[in-house]
Amino acid sequence: MMPARLAATVLCLLLPVTGWADEARRTGDSQVRLDWTGCYVGIQAGGLFSRQEWLNRTPGGAFYGVSLGDHTASGWLAGGQAGCDYQFPNGVVLGVQGDYAWSDADGSHPSTRETGVVYGSDVTALASMTGRIGYSWDRVLAYVDAGAAWQRDDYWATTTRLGTAYRGSETRQGWTLGAGGEYALTELLSGFVGVRYYQFGSPEIGLTPQIAGLRRAYVDLDESTVVVRAGLNLRLRMK
């Protein structure tokens, strides 16, 4: 379901870009064409949706190797980005970007194997270092981007009898792939919309007991994230 939703989201986000490009083609012949070469800093905000599948990996556990269920942690994110672009004479644009955002996304699900047990997570931060390639129609830039990504997660497990039984935290490392469009509002300010897919694999996560007598628990946590965002960039140099 997530790839299908991602494709639909990309299409919806890029529809305005095609309109911007048509307008740019109609007016570009009578104006000095804008060059996207230069660096920028900016702000962003949007929504985050992180799908997490839990698999028991506690040695000697009653359900070792068995799925404990899954949930989607969802919420907002907000942060900033900085990067640089270079535009070639044929309109192709290459760039690099680093971004960081805070998030309040959370979610939980009841265990599929244990009565009265709930597993949950909070996504607190998301960062990436990406390269992008795009094409410019004067003030319009359409692009795809990809690179390395990091996501900070907090995990927990509760029971109806004991309350919060386990907690854990992890900075997940993975990759990201996305697409978007940017429009130069002025020679110094541009706005953008975009969507990104993140994949963080399924490493083993340790959960620390919060109650005396419980032993450390382990889970494989397969995680993928989709982010839809919009923002503004202050262009430090644009011709």
C-alpha cells in the first residue's frame, strides 16, 4: 500500500509543477532566464508516516521469530535545510542538500501474540544528506533526489498489569529517494513541495526493562517512512 500511496502523492505534488513549467515556457522568451546556480538556506514543514513491523528476537522467548504486529507512527515534522545547486547551459541542474527536522509522530498497536501488551514508538527527528538532479524551465525546477538518511526513534512496550515494561531508543540509518518541484518567487526566495520515501531496513533493537525482574528484550524492527513536505529557501546567490 505504501508504494501506491507514494506514487499517488508524487503525482499530486508534481501537477502544479507542470503548470508552472507551461507558464515559464510561455513567458520565458521575452524575459531574462533565471539561473539556479548558487547556495541557499531554508525552512520546511510537513507530515511524516513511518510504518514499523515488529518481530520478536528475544533468545528463549515464547514467541521467538514470530511477528508481534505492526503500526504506523504519524505526525508533523518541521526543520530546515541548506544546499547548493549548479545549472548547466542546457537547463540541467545538479545539487547537494542537507536537512534536519523535528517530529512528533507516534503510533502503537496491541500485540498479536500477547494479551494486554501494547507496542509503540515515537519518531523524534529525521535527517538526510542528498544529491539531486533536475531540469529548469526558467523559474521552475523539477527534480529527483536520493541519498543517506537517519531517523531517531523511541520505542516502548506496556502491559495492563505492569504499565511501561520496556523502553528503547535508536538512531536508524538508511537511504531516501524522492521527487519535488521548486518555484522562484523572486531572485532571492523560492518555494518547494516534495515527497520522499525512506527505508531503514530491519536491524535488531534492544529494549531495556523498566521493572525489576524483567530481562532485556530484542526485536527486529522493519521500518519505512514517507514524508510529504513544503518549504521556503532563501537564495544566497541566484542569477
